[in-house]
Amino acid sequence: MQPIQLFDLASRQAQWLSVRQNVVAGNIANASTPHYAAKDIKPFESVLQSTGVQMAATQPGHFTQGVEAAQVTEVAMLEGGEVQISGNSVSLEQEMMKTGSIKRDYELNTGLVKAFHRMMLMAVRK
């Protein structure tokens, strides 16, 4: 039996969401710091593409591809941030929208894991 990759994937996304929440919280905490540049991390899709999660080829016709592992890293936010008089580029509105997005993604992640866990328990019971 092949190991189940969904739990590993959910764990990686939860870790990514945690790192992103820390970066966004740092941006909010430094909203009044002069010359502070707002930061964000790479989207999870780019992290997912560069990790070792591979599709399982259970049939000869299935496609697979090899990918290399990568770390979640912070990158400076380049898009749409307006610089204030103090030189600060943090927009509290954008940061609050990011926290809402992080919350929704985390709830979706945990909901999927719970549903998959229940499905596995039902399969084992029978």
C-alpha cells in the first residue's frame, strides 16, 4: 500500500500558512515604522511546484514528473504597494485582507483533512 500524500501536503500548506501569517503580522506590527518595506512570501503554488510531492503512477498510462525540494522563503512585496510619506509601504487594508485569506485557507485545509480522516476511519471499520 502506498503512503497517503494528502496528509503531508496538508501539513506543508499549514506550515506555509503559519509562516505567511507571521510575515503579515510583522508587516502590521511595523505599519508605523519609517522606511519599513512590506514583505510577503512566495505563493503556495510555487512552493508546491518546487517540493518533492509527486503524483503516484498506479497505472502505466499515468503521467509523473520529478521535482526538487525547496524552502519557503520571504520575498519583498513588489506589487501595488504605495509608499507613504514616512517611506513605509505597509497598507493595513491589504494586510487585513491577507489575514482573512490565510484564515479561509487554513479552515479549508483543516476541513479537508478532517473529511479525509473520517473517510479513512469509515473504510477501516468495514
